[in-house]
Amino acid sequence: MSTVSSPNPNTDQILELVADCLTPEVARRILGVAISPQVQSRVDELAAKAAEDRLSGAERDEYEDLIERADLLGILKSLSRQVLARQGA
């Protein structure tokens, strides 16, 4: 199945393997996952500091980690929407 496209074909292959494992039920559950208000507040705080170039090294690492995890959640949600569209669910 062709899913989310990335510049790296190896990444695409991994994402396709994950998408093939998603059932409609699991896809719906993934779509229901949300970042907690506490985590979002921390991301917002770090983003404001980053915009002003005031992040410490530890804060920059934390911010990058949070963004990477949020990106992963976004990718999983995209895959989930594709699975549901394919299933007509």
C-alpha cells in the first residue's frame, strides 16, 4: 500500500509495514490520541523560548524530542486516516 511519502524510500517502506498492521479499530483509537494540556503547555513554553533563542541545551533537547514525538503521532494519524479511507470505515 502506498501511504505517507517521504524523501527516503526506506522510511516509506517502514511506514507501509506499520499501516498494513492497523485495523480500523486501532486506527480509530490512534485518531483519538491527543497531547495532554500539560505537554502542550510545555511545548508552547519551549517554542516561545526557541523563537527568542533563549533555550538552554537541555531545553533544546527536550523541545526537539517533543517535536519528534508529535511528528510521529501526526504520521500515525495520517496512516490511520488512510487505513479508514481504504476500508471505507
